Amino acid sequence: MGEPILEHAVILVDPEGTTYRATTFGEQREDGTWWGWLEFQPRAGGPPLATGQETSQPNRDALAYWATGLEPVYLEGALIRALDLAE
């Protein structure tokens, strides 16, 4: 299920004009490392879209640090990947 790590401030728009808010999520593995993915919540409501694994980090703090460095262009690409997975 994972836990929210960081809600990103940027608002993203898909090719059809739907707007989304992006959140980085993470989950700890049995070996103590963390993996992370992005979820995109439509601002008008509805189910979120999710990417597959975007990163693997040694701990939760490193995952949170990784998330703070994501630029809007990365988030735009991740939204496209999430849209492709939803098809």
C-alpha cells in the first residue's frame, strides 16, 4: 500500500486537459530499503493514476530527499508513464 512521502506543489495537465496533483509514495522492503513511485490524483476527483517503481533508496529519509529533487519535467514524464499503464 505504501505511505505518502511528499505532495508536490506543481499542478500537472494531461493531453486531454485533466489536471492532477502528484504525490511521491514509498514502501519499505523486507531488507530495510525503500522503493518509491508516483501517484497522480485528478483534481476533479476520481481514482489516482500510479507509475511503477521510480526509485530504490537505502532508507525513508533518502527517498524523501530524492522526492524533493523532482523537477516538473520529470513529473510530466511520470504522468505520461502512469497514463500509459492505465490504458
